Amino acid sequence: MKQKILELIKKYKKIIIARHIGADPDALGSTFALKEIILENFKDKQVYVAGTSVSRFKFFGTHDKITDDMYEDALLIALDIPDIKRLDGVDYYRFKESIKIDHHPEIDKYSDVQIIDIDASSTCELIAKFCYDCNLKMPKHAAENLFMGIIADTNRFLFGANKPETYKVILQLVEKQHVKPNELYEILYKRPISEVRLEGFISLNMKLTKNGLGYVKITDKDLKEYGVDSASIGSIMNNYNFVHGLICWVVFSEDLKNNVIRTSARSRGVKINKLFEQYNGGGHIYACGAKLKDFNEADEIIDKLDNLCKEYNEDEFK
Ligand SMILES: [Mn+2]
């Protein structure tokens, strides 16, 4: 398959790389790294990266606005995205041929030329392997992009990093391209003190049920006091992953501007996605979100999640 991918890349002069909406470091790192790798190895190519830019992550690269003329005789490479409808910034149906490289379970089969490896830590790992296996040159900035995608998707090797391949790729990035991890962590992990204080508030105010559910309600007044908006909560949620007695945790925060209660939940074993789908939300099996009408709905969710935790405990210790 790697050779087929390489042949397609060689065949097209114009290439558009795209990824999922709501870009994260793996999506950004893989798309911009691949662009840089193609330009380094094939000097005559025009390569564009589609999608909405994320101001926090300027380091990865600059997005292109895809205009009508760019579609003409162009190849689409879709990275880190299992379904067509979540492609950001391009119209899939305007391309004759496409390549897909991804580590999510398949949703749409939208390309014949594809690498799907759900055991891979990240799409960045797959791009790095592709580059090394095909003996392509890798510019240093591309290596840095790939490194950050792997680090972010595994949350510094806390999740989904049990395979030697991940570490082999990391070793190569550090050894061959001289990536300096300490310099890059700042870009991923530096955060404002207001967010740290909000995390303190969540930790102090989290109620824990005997079934292992943790929950916190944050009012608009609380958010104002800490000088944050409810969007800051997402990045804090993963920090409760290794707490004794906590199986599932959920944070509700009042968003007066949009008149909703933003909700974010994580779980270490209880499957929570079906419940959140009933509340106009959803996500992964163990990581969900929703926008609720009011705190009454939050109380309903607390009860239902607590029941799920209870059932889970009963099954576990049968
Ligand atoms: Mn990913």
C-alpha cells in the first residue's frame, strides 16, 4: 500500500491535504508534516493544507483557503478522519482520487488507497512510519510536528501507547531529526494560571458518590471569578484519570452567552456515549460531551451516570 500511495503522490502535481473539524495536534501535526515531507522530496509539487486555523497552534503551519481552481486535477489526502462529513475545508466529492491515512475505526470507506491502523497511537505515527519506510527525507519541522501529534494523542504515553512501534518512531525522530522534546512541550502544555486555578476549583468541589461518579457544577459566576470561559474545561478533564475510586467524572458549566450548560464527561470503563446521545451529545465510548438546557438536565445525567457506575461495579465484582 505504501508504494501505491507514493505512486499517487508522484502522479499529481497538485495535492490538497485535509483532516477532521475541530483540529487537534495529531490532525494538525500529520497534515503539515506530510506537506513538508512532500515538498522536500518532490520539488515540483503544489501542496495545500485545508481547514480552519487554530490560534493556539500556529506552530504547526498556516492553512490555505481552498478555492475552485485548486480542485482542478488535484489529489486529496485525508488524514486522521474516519468520516467524510467531518472533513474540514474541502468538498470530498470534487476529487477524482484520494488517499486516506487514519488510526480511528473505519466509519466511511471513502478511498481505495488507504492505511487504517487502529493499533497505531496516532496518525502522526503512521505518517512518520510511511516516511521512513519509503526512505523519504524528513525536514526537522515536519519531525517536530509528528512528535507533537504522537505526544498529544497518547497524552504523553498515558493512553494507547503499549506498542513498540510508537517508541521506535519517537526514537527515530529524536535520533535522526534531532527533535528536542523539552522545547516542544512548552507549545503543547503551557497554560494560563487562570486555567490552573479553575482546575483547583474543580478538584476541591468535585462530589464523589459511593459508586465512583465524580461531578461538579460550575456557574457563570464561578467562571467569571476565575477569568475563564467554559471552553477551558476540556483540557482539564483528562487529569482525573488516575484517581482511586473514580470511575466516571462529569463537569457541568453554565454558558450564559449561548444559554446552555456545557457538559464534559470521561470514564475509565463505564460506556457513556449512549447516554449522552440521548441528550443531543455524544462522542467516544469513554469521552463525551453535550450542551444541556439547564441544571435540571444535569441532575438527570448525574443520576443516570451514577446508575451506570453502580451496574458497572456489580458486573466487575460478580
Ligand atoms: Mn488522532
